[in-house]
Amino acid sequence: MLGLMALLLMATPATARKYGETLRILAIGNSFSNDGMEHLPALLEDLGIENVELARLHIGGCSLERHVKCYNTQEAAYEFYHSKAGENRWVKSEEMVPIQHALEMGEWDIITLQQVSGQSGKYESYVPHLDRLIAIVSKVQPQAELVWHMTWSYAKESTHGDFPNYDRDQQKMYKAITDCVHRLKKEFKAIKNIIPSGTAIQSLRQSAINNSPKDITRDGYHMDLGAGRYALACTWYETLIKPYTHRSMMGNGLRLDLGDVKVTDATAPYCQKAAKKASKKPFKVQTIK
């Protein structure tokens, strides 16, 4: 049987795939990956891209530890959303599924992982569960490029139960998250890329479109249904899909009459710039004008 290291060495970067072939992306996550991916099919449709397949496994508040337990018990605990290439729309499975359901759907090019938001700045919560989840995914999908989804800090006045772990300080939480991701990059060589959602949102919070005290969230921690989720879709696209299509999402025409901060001709450029800047410098909060 191949060892884990041999399996990881077999993985071919998704960016090596030729445009025209279908790029397949699976997220193993929770509501924060839902926020990240929700508007991706609509963004692909707006850009006229028909050869990207998306899927996401969702358990609300799911930690790395629980993902491992769900795999070991084969518990049908996940909501499963699938957007087929060329259709660019989410279809939710009628029944709950186990993690094996998605992992056995042919070969995925990219598989994203993340920690539950409240523990994302607590590195002790990653160990040994991330090691175990990487081993599980790499055994079933040895060719997949593993990517880490860096989540965002909470709104300044968030009432989330885990916020006191960061002294109810947004900047402290953001730094704790980025410190964990820096360490993760050094210690987990299987993780090949970072989706800098947390940095994109933190930059957007410094801009003219921030809606303090919600800070681009809808409840203090989940993203605003409009600009928040749109900015994340742009960030996921720029990080994972642009290297494959060689086409940026900058200037896209997707507009959304959703949330407190709607995606309009005035607000969309801020979101796009935040996504582009974060994809280039994942750990640097930048001024967005």
C-alpha cells in the first residue's frame, strides 16, 4: 500500500490542467464554506465559464475533529450541494449524505478544508485532527490539490459564543487566524494553497462600504448575503479558478439585490479589489478605494 507521502507526491496541481477540461472543486466545510461558495456558480455564469464543477459538504459549525469522526462512522450528517459544469447552479441533495458520498464522486482536482470559525485562531484545535483528515482525503483522492480556506474574524460587536476567546477583539482574532495559517503552511506540506477569505473581508472592512457594527456580516459572524458573499466568491475564483482559466474576475457584471450591503455598480469594485489584493498577498490587509 502506498504511504501518505507517496500519495501526496502523486497529486497534480489543478493549474496544470488545460483549459477546456473540466476543473472539479470540492469543499469539506461548514457554513463559512457555504458563504464562500454560494455565489460562485452565478459568478461563473456571468463570466461565461462552463467547465468548472463545484460541490460542497456542509454541517453547521463542523470542526476538523467532527469531519474525521463523520468519516470513521460513515454518518450521513452532511447537506450536499452540487453545481455541474455548464449548469452553474446549486442543486441540494434531497437526503443527508456521508462524507464518502462526495469523496467517491470521481477525481476532484481541488479539495478545500477549513477549521470551524471559533477555533480557527486556536492552533491546538488543529492537532491531530487536520493530520487525520489530510490522510483520509489523500488516500481516497491522491491526485487532488489540498487547499486551506482561511476564515474571517467576527464583527466588532459580535455576540458569538467563541468571541470571548479572543477578548472580543476583531483584530486580535484576525491575527490569531493568520498566525495559525502561517504555522499550518510550514507544518502541513500537503496544503498547497490558501484561500485568503479572512484577509479579503478584513480589507473590505477598512473601506467605504463597511457597514459597522455588522462589518460585512449578517449576524456578527456569517457573511452579509450581498457584498460579503460576493467578495468571497471573487476571492475563491481569483485564488482557485483564475490560474486555470487565466482570466480574472475583475470587472465582472454580477450584481445582487441581497443583504444589507447590496452588490451594485458602486460597491462591486470594492469587493473585486479586495479579492484580487488578498489573492496576491494573503496575509496583508490593504486599503481599498
